[in-house]
Amino acid sequence: MMRLPVFSRPHAFLAAAGFLLAEALAPSPTALAADPTPGDQAHGQVVHLFWKKEEIYDHNRQTVTLTGGARAQRGDMTVDADTLIGYLRPKKQAAGTSGTDESQKNGGSSDMELYRVEAFGHVHIYNLEDQGWGDHGLYDVDRAVLLMTGKAMKFTTPRQLMTARDLVEYHPQTHTSIGWGEATVNTSDGKRITADVMQAVELSDAQKAANRASQAAGGEKAKSGNLDRAYGWGHVVIRTDRQTATGDRGVYLAGPELARLIGHVRVTQGQNQNNGSQAIVNMKTGVSHMLSGSSDPVQGLIVPNEAGK
């Protein structure tokens, strides 16, 4: 089993681990270069690291800690925090290649790779369109997934905001966010969707391009921004300024403004209310199609001359 060589200076270790170093937040970033391997998100894109104060290498844990305000960048994804911890592991050697020989040829530069970045304090993640805030973050380089926890945790996209009590998981490659614990999505046109667990999916790049072309041609601007659809599980509530629909689980399609709810469904508009096992609700027109289950009938309450009309 190979052992990582011990160096008197952290900079020497980082160079041996495949990093190109920078002092503090200098223009030349720290970088971890990796060999491209199909299907492995840990390879093929460089991770750049910046910091203001110290960088501390822990040989036993195989971690490097960056303090005083630090940043990790990979592609268009950036993670800022008070402190960053990078987790390192030995690289897998190609078949037929001797790890010892490779280390001797490259001075150990191909031995280690960065597979996880943990962020503490005033965590801010962002790319060209989306931003997230929390007290603690964890970026899984292998899966290209970022987890956020902490107080006042939220995640924003153009004209859309997701908050959650316990955890938000963000997949930058698919622009998908998942919230756990009182997860809520608010859109700029006044819709509010809540659930115990919710997955919000943004429009694809092709859909966004089609929307921009439509707007340039004089078409109507998308009211819900970049939101494509939202799935909810547990205590799902969809609200507009005129209507509230609830159910055990459901899906909301932002384009046609349609929702389908299943399980203990209740649709309320003013004092009027309909109950059933399933419903398809048009959040634009306020028209609901209530569907009964195998044995449960559809029930309704209609209050005439509401508001004196």
C-alpha cells in the first residue's frame, strides 16, 4: 500500500497532490487537475481553490482546510464560505500501471484527487443563474451535487425562490433542487407551493432558448420564470391569490399552470370547497376537475351569492 510522502511545507504536499497553488485570493487559483474518465464527475473539470489566511493539511484525515474566507470553483459553479475543507483520496491507477512508478515519475502529482468540499459559515453557492445560502454546505465532486443546511436556508433562481427547514439538495447539471422539511417554492406571479418534500425542476437550456425566441418575437413572457415543474410529497399545498388546493402528493406544471393532486384532495376558492381522492386543477382559470377514488365520492360545498354578488 502506498503512503503519501511527508513534506515540511503544505505547499509541497499540495503540489504533490496535483494542486497549483495561490497565495491568498490571488488571480492564480489553486487547481486540482484530473484525468478524464467517462461517467465519473470527479474527473474532467478542474476544481480551483482560493483562500485568505491559512491552508492546513491533515495527513491522517487526508484533508486540506482553507480559512479566513475561501472559495471553490468548478466550471460556472462557485462555493464561498468562511472555511472550506477539501477531502482527498488516492487516485485509481489505470490498468497495467504501477502506482509506485507513476509516483516516482511525477513526484507524487498523480497520487491524490479531490472528491468532496465541505463549507462552514456564511455559505454562498452560485452559478450564472442560481444562488443558494446556508450555514453549512457539502459539495460532492463525484456526483456534482451540493447539499445545504442551516438557518434561513434558501435557494433562488430567476423569478423563483425555494426554502426548506432541514436540507436543500442542488444538482447544477440538471438545475434541479430538492427541499426537505416544510419545503416551499414561491414564484414571482404569486403562486406558492409547499410540501414535506419537494423537487423543483427548471426549464432545460433548449426550453429557455425557445422562450427567449418567443419573447423576442413579441410572445408572452413566461410568468413562472425558469420553473418547469414541481413535485411534492406529504401535505402538498398549492396557493394562488384566488384558490388553494391541497393533497397528499402532487405535481405542478408551470407552463400550462396545471396541478394534479392525489390523496385527500381539497380545492377551496373563497367559501366554495370540493373534496375528492384526485383532482386536476387549472390554476390560471380556477377550474377544477375532481375525480373520485375506487369508493370515495366527490363532495362539494357551494356558497351562493358569495361576497354579496
